[in-house]
Amino acid sequence: MTNHKDQDKSIETNLNELDETIQILFKHAIDQLDVSYAPYSDFNVGAALLLESGDIVVGCNQENASYPLCMCAERVALYNAGSNFPNQQIKALVITCRNNHKPIEGPVSPCGACRQVIHEFGLKQDYHFPIYLSVVDSDIVYQFKSIKELLPYSFDKTFLQ
């Protein structure tokens, strides 16, 4: 994840000003912080997706002593949705985090690998859903209309066909 405090395409808002559904998603993502497996970095990440059915799918980061084998919360949630709700459209994604050793100034954005996976899910369903980023213990939320604002020059299937 990358700190993007100076990101100019986001809409900075207060958590309490968001739609109640998005606030509920953040509660689910925050709950994931306590079950994330982060013994090496002590950096917990939680994610929650809202599906068109109203179902909520969650994920949290999963670390491994062999760092390349780690899995980010966003991908855990997305792959969970893809496996268990393959025909459901994702309507929104929220991501939150906590560093157990120091405060984080402002929301933290998805890493490059997660951005690419988020983009692919948007292409798959022909709808790039909004993304909301926060950090625990703060009411500041960065809101993006779609992954295209976080990954403007993406790689996709058009390069392969």
C-alpha cells in the first residue's frame, strides 16, 4: 500500500458524511484488522466489498515469512467474491489499515498488484466501482470514482488479443 496524502483526484470527506451503507462496509473492514495475520510487519489491513445483492464480502492481509507469498486484504476480498459470488457485480470497495507501532497520517492506497486486480474485476463486470480509503482512528476518507483514478495507465486484455 502507498501513502497518497497528496493525491489530487480523490475526494476527501468525513466518514460520518458518507452513505450509511459505506459506513457499514467500513465497520466490516475495521473488524478485519483484528483477524489479519501480520506477525512480521504488524501492519493490519482490512477490506470489504458490497455486492449488488447486498452481500458484504471481507478480506484481511495474510503475511508469510517468505514475503512474496503474502496476500493483501483487497485481493483476499476480491478473490473471495469471485469464488463465492461469481455472477454478482461489485458496487463498492472500502479499505482501511492500522500500523501497531506508529500513527498513519491519512488513508493508504492499494499496492500496484492490488490496483491491477481491482482493475481486472472492474473490466470483468464492465463496471469500475468506487473505492474508499481510510485509516483506523481517523474519520478522513478518500473517495475515488473508480480504479482508473489510481491506475490511469493500466494493463489489460487489449494488449494480449
